[in-house]
Amino acid sequence: MIAISKIRRQGKIFILADNMLVVFGFFAVFPLISLHFIDQLGWAASLVGMSLALRQFVQQGLAIGAGSLADRFGAKPLIVAGMLLRAAGFVVMAQAHTLWWLVISCLLSGLGGALFDPPRAALIAKFTRPAERNRFYALLISLESACAVGGALAGGWLLRFDFAWVGWMGGMVFTLAALGNAVLIPNYRVSIRRSQLLHGIGQVLADRPFRNFVLTLSGYYLLGAQIMLLVPITLKQLSGTSEAVSWMYTLDTLLSLALLYPLARLGEKYASLNTRISLGLALMTLSMLMLAFTHTLPLVFVLLALFYIGSIVAEPARETLIASQANPHHRATYMGFSKIGLALGGAAGHIGGGWLYDLGRIHGEPRLPWLVLACIGATTLLTLQWQFRRRSRLVPARA
């Protein structure tokens, strides 16, 4: 028992450190893509959104296959290979001067994420006990927020000189993360036993309540995608500076550090997982709705704070719920399939958000994207409520 406890403790510490590096590298690059290609180079938002959607869809859409591979061969080979592919994607992006080069870089980045994300998520479920999982996710997300603002600040500073420096820095960070995983961790098994590659996929597809819940979360992720696309553009237009993007992540970090862990503890005592997910999504939807009628920078940041608080309430509960439903015999496969909603919602959010932005600009109706997003959020909330009532096995009484 002592040895197992020590392995769990060391594993959690490594996951926290590794995740901080990965998040820093990601947010040093991706939030600045729309600013560089849309605002600086004048590309159509729909084309850039399509490229971002490709990365999202490839990464999350192929995650179930990568999870099955991790269940079969262990976590380490998938993680190292995926991080090197992500690094290559950022290096290509640094040199992207045409749409096709941007598409190729997003494709490489998405393939890399597809490989390393499911086994890392499965390791979290492996190293955390159910009773501590909600608090660990809260701590993980708090540190993510701090690293996100650090990455955005670093990327924003480099963007003053040349976007190529932004891409090269992202590539260097993911190369460093790959080396750390290659040298410092054993090749942990992420499921109870090795299984045939297609067996786990069949099991998760047959799990109808889990499958429907994951697919419904597409609407939740669609709202979140706008933090990477429409919100940076809006902040730049109202403030006149690309540094406003780093202000956005500073706000996210301050709120997360102040509220995420305390709210997670309060949620464990007083609210079920489904209540926290529903409340968080309701706050995010309200924020999208009010952005349609807001035209001043301070009010935009107030509504952005409301959006972040909704995410702070919902995220640990969502992660805990998904991890608690993962079959331990096919843990990485389940965690991989849980990304399908992110694939569909992220892709729809980037493509649809860019298209709605262009359409609203053509017709002089800037409120259009936010009103449509609010309708999608409300529909997702109602669908989740219906599922929670009909399928009580999805939601434990308390986290």
C-alpha cells in the first residue's frame, strides 16, 4: 500500500508539472492565431476558423483510436510521439504564409494532440481516488489558468516582433515536454488489462448513456471555442491592442485561483454534479446573450468574468463525472471518446463562429453570432436536464 500511495503521489505531481508546460505552450500560440491571420494579415475569419476547426476535429475526433492504442501499448509511446507532432505543427505554423500551410500546421498539431491527450487523461483517472478526484481537477484547472495567461503574455510579447517567434517558442515548449515524458516516466498501463484494439471502442459505443452525454456536451464546447476565436477579435476591436488577449487570460487566472478550489469544495458538500454542470452552463449562456448588447470594453470584461465563473463551476464537475463513468478495463478508450463532444463542438464553434462573424459584418449585424450562441447554449442546457432526469446512473449523488 505504501508503494502504491507513493506511485500515486509522484504520478500526480508529474501530471501537474507536465500539464503546466503543455498548457503554457498551447496558449502561447493558439489564442494569437486569429489576431495574426485575421487582424494583421486580413484573412477571412471563416477560413481561419476552418483551420482551427480542423485542428479541433482531428485532435478530438481521433482521440478514441489513440485511447484504444494506449490501453493496448501503454501511455508513454503515445504521449511522446504526440508532443513531437504538436511541436512540428507549431514550427510549420511559424512559417505559414498561405492558407494551405496553416491547414497543414493545424493538422499536425491536431494529430499530436489526438495521440497525447487520451493517455494523459487516463493517467489522471488512474492516479486519483474517486473521493479526491474533484479537488484534483480543480487544482489542475487552476494551474492551467495561470499557465494559460503566462503563455498568452509570452506569445503576445513575441507577436510584437514576428508571429514566427510565437510558433518557434510553442515548438520548443512541446519538444521539452516530450523529452520530459520520455526520460522521467515509466510506460504506465492505463487500464486494468490489455485489450484488443477494437474491443474497447465497441464497449464505449454500446454505453448509450455515456455516449449521449458526451455528444450533448458538444454545445458546451461550442461556447468555449469562442474564447479562441470571437472573443480575442472583440477585445482587440474595442481596446485597439492585441495585449487585451493577455488581459483576458489574466482575468481567467485570477478568478480560477480565487474561486475554483473553494467552489469545488462547496460543490462537493451542497450540490450534485449535474447541478454544478447545469449552473455553469447557464452562466456561460447568459454571458453569450449579454455580449450581443454590450459595446464597451469594461462591460465585455464583466461578462467575460461571468463566463469564466460558469466554466469554473462546471469544469471540475464535468471532468469528475466523465472519469467516474469510464470503464477501468478500457479507461483510455473511454477518455478518448469523451473528447468527441469537444471535436464536434469545437469544430462547429470555430467554423460557425467565423461564418457568423463574417455574415454579421457583411449585413451590419454584429449581434448575430452572440444571439445564435446563446440559443445553442440554452438548447444544450435543456437537453442535459432531460438526460439527468432520465438517466440517473450518469450522476452520482455527490462527487
